[in-house]
Amino acid sequence: EENNYTIVDVRTSEEYKESHVKKAINIPYDEINENVELDKEKTILVYCKSGRRSKVAYDQLTSLGYEVYDLGAYDSITLDKE
């Protein structure tokens, strides 16, 4: 559903600053824990450089009760980037 999702870039802040999906927020995968505050009413879309870190983030967020989709590798994502 339109605007009912949050895109999370789970790469490092340096990678995020170089380029990222438009409207994505940056939460490095190793900082995702029970203190992460995301809207549980929204679907969470995660991605990283190769797909390895987004899989870790997917598993962690799923275990915290979020509905999550793993978009995988940054270069394969066709969404607008900035």
C-alpha cells in the first residue's frame, strides 16, 4: 500500500551518504535491536550492498515483531536513488 512502508538502508552511514534509495532511513544492521523505534503499522523494507546484512536485519526485525521484506542488494534495486 502506498506510503505504508519504511525503507531502511542497513549499510554503514558512509555507504548511505554516498548514495541511497530515496526516502530511505539509515540504521546500520549491527545497530538493530530492541531499542529500534520503527512504526509497527508499516511494512519495513531493508537493503544493503550485497544482501548479507539485509538478511541479518530481516531476521532481527522479524524477531522483534515487524513485517519485513528484504530487497537484497542495492545495485539490483530499481527504486529511485539519490
